[in-house]
Amino acid sequence: MKKKSTQVAVEAPQGPLDEVKVIAEAMMEKKAKDVISLDLRNIGTSISDYFVICNADSTTQVVAISDYVEEMMEARCGRPAVRKQGRENAFWIILDYSDIVVHIFKTDQRLFYRLEDLWADAVKTTYEDRD
């Protein structure tokens, strides 16, 4: 008797919110801390639609998170980062996808810059690991 082969289709992200989720999941997979997204669309002075923010305790982990976010965005969404900054010191790496800007901080830098406070009017979503 032949077994039926079942394939599970992986849905491609359909828009920015799905891409934000891909980014947040990639961050959490690399054990990022305090993963949040800020919806900036209703803020008139915003430079993008979304920020996705996380932190890590070491520069090695900051780089690893950045690399994995880039890898997942290209693999699952077909989107390379338009611009990248901060890899040379890895205290604060920024990945710019035009409508989504990713901020990966070393923990002490995140506490110092407090982006969430600067953009307090934004709708905030907190992502938690499901372990």
C-alpha cells in the first residue's frame, strides 16, 4: 500500500504586516530580547511605515540576528535590505527595507536611545517566544 505524500504549502508573505512578522520571528529564533514592532503609519513625521526593534547582550549576537533577518527576508519575501548601517561596531544595526526599518541594538544602546519613547504615539506590538 502506498502512503500518500502530503506537502504543506508555506504561504508567501502578502504585505508589510506579514513581513514584519517574518522579521520578528527571525529575531526570536536567534534569541533576541524584547522584540516589538511600531506601526508608524498614522504619525505624520514618520520616515517609514514600521519599525521592528530588538536587542541582544553581545555584539556577536547582534550581528547574528541581523544576518538571519536579512537571510529570512530574502528567502521568504524576496526582499534584500535597501540600506544597512552599524555592522562595523554592532552596537546598533539598522536594516532599511523602505517601508520597514529594522533596529537591532546591543542592550545598553537600546536603553540609552529609547526609540519606543521617541515614537510613543505609534501602535506597539510585542512579540513573545512560544517556547
